[in-house]
Amino acid sequence: MNCLLLSSDVIMIELKNKSKIVSSILTFVILGLPLQAFSATMAPTALFPEIRHYPGLAFGSKILSLSSSAQDAQLDKAVSLGVQRVRVDFEWKNIQPRNDGKYNWAYLDAFVAKVNARKLKILGIIDYAPAWAAGPCAAGTNCPPANPEVFGAFAGKVAERYRGMGVINWEIWNEPNNAFFWGGKADCNAYSANLKAANIAIKKASPGAGIISGGMSPASTDGKNISPTDFLSCMYRNGVGRYFDALGHHPYTFPLLASTKYNAWAQMSTMSTNLRSIMIANGDAGKRIWLTEFGAPTSGPNPAYYVSEAMQSTLMTDALKLYGTYDWAGPIFWYTFQDSGTSKTTNENFFGLLRYDGSEKPAFTTYKNAIKAGL
């Protein structure tokens, strides 16, 4: 097992297509799948010298498209909230859009400098292949790499550049079990090969770097998407347990509470087949699960797929209460910080702790108070 001490850096990212995911969660509830009296009591020791929970924000890629002053405003507000870490995309398609040996580092260099100036830490997500390096990719989806070695070489270059800027923890892809983020059809075998290649290259370029597997979407196995438990089992069958230092997961439950028995949150440790039980069975009891995204939208086109602002705050309180009891959990990142729009054509615009105009939703204060209390 690849076992090293990670620094306390952490992560952030962006989620799409959540309405479909939530419908899968609701289907899971209706099925009434049985619970098992399994309890994951073996506390992880491999990744952190102490058991500690870290609060973060999942900015994803949206903050990178803002003006410099708007980025400053959001980061200053994040500091006032009390978070320590942010999760941000380092998208291959934007950094190296053409295979001409040129790299667009400037926008990321500037953002990383802003984060460092505020003494925050970054978990970088390396994801999304440019057209010249992409495998099969359905229109409107994010493309997977065609060649793991080419992806690995890029990941190593990213890690080498930002090692000196304090970015040493890397999440490899975003929701690779979700068809939308893997060219239209999730492929665990292909992801496993890319995870391995990225791990090898990153750790060569940045010794001591920590690798978090791509945070998994709460999808169901349906021919295009793969459930988190099926995806993780496949990763272990492919022998890549040694190529990640922590497991990434996105345990979205909205409009349900995390304390509901049958949902993606329960899939971490209490359902009959759960992520912790699979990790323990494969000798990875010492690895943590990093909750690299969690949240709930407060508007959208369909009331079945969003909650009220008051309920967003209640959902957060419920989830953090459970989170505080887990000795196997790593950091948690709330998705996301500020609403990205006001159009109700998509619930994606409304996941923020802040409204689009920058005013605070009740969940902002809830998170701030939880952080002050030590989460």
C-alpha cells in the first residue's frame, strides 16, 4: 500500500447534471435496500498524524472565469467564513488546448498567488482532456483522455510547476463514475489506468504529494453511470488501490437529509455494501474518505431537485453533525460558495452559500458557526 503523510491541503470542484443524480438517490430510497450492522470502527492512520476534520469550499472552475477583483472579493469573504482550503479545477483543456508545446499557466498562477496571499491551501483537480488528447466523447460532455501516459505526463507537469507554490495535494478527475464527466459513458477500467499514470508522474515530479481519487457522484449503475460502490470495487479489481492516498466522494442527498437511511451519504459507511467496508476488505482501513463536494441548491426549474434556503441550512447542520462523529473522514468541501446566476433554468446556479448578488444565505452563518466550533 502506498502510504505517506499528506499535508493538510484539501480540495474543491464543480458538479453538473445533479437532477439526474438526485433522481437516482430517490430511486434508492424507494427500493428500501437493507442496512447491515457493519460499523467502520477502524480509524485511518495512513494519511494524517491526527484525527482532524477540515472545512473547505469547492469553488470548481467558475471562480477562475471571474475578474481579478471579483476573485479577491470571494476569497476575502471565504477567509471571513473561516475555511482553510479551497478546491479548484486545473483543467487540461484550458491549460493545453493545442498540442504545440505551449501551456496557458498565467490565469492559474495568478489565482494560486491570491490564495497563498490569504494563507489558504488548494486541492487541485486535474481533469478534462482537450480535443487533441481526448478519447471517445459525446457532444456536450467532458472528455476523458485517449492515452493514460499522455494524461500522466500532463499531470506530472502540473504538479512540478505548482509544487513550489504550495499545491501538493491533487484530486484525479471529477466524478469519473458519472457519464457526463467521462465522455458520455463511465469507464472504470479506463479511469483506473489514468489514475495510475497520474499518480506515478505526480509523485516523481512532486515527492510527498498526496493523491485523492476523483470524487464520485451519487449515481446508480445504469449502463452509462456507475454507482460509487461498484466503481470502487472495480478500481480495487484493477489493482489501483496503491495509487490513491485518500478516496474522494460526493455524498449529495438533497432534497433529503444526510441522516436519511438510504442515500449517498449512508453509502459511505452504513449501507449493506458501503465504501468503508470495501476499503477495509481491500486492506485500506487506514485511508480516509474525503468529502470533496457536498451541498444543495436553493432554486431551479423543478422543486423536486432543490430545497429552500432554510432547508439548505438544516441540511448542512444535519450533515455536519454526522460528519463530526466519523474518525475515518477527511476534509469536507461545501459546493459551492456563491450562486453563479439567477436563471431558474438550472439548479446549478443556486448551490452557493451566497446569493448571486453576494448577500448571505442562512447556510453561510451555519457553516461559519460550525467552523468556529471546530466542526
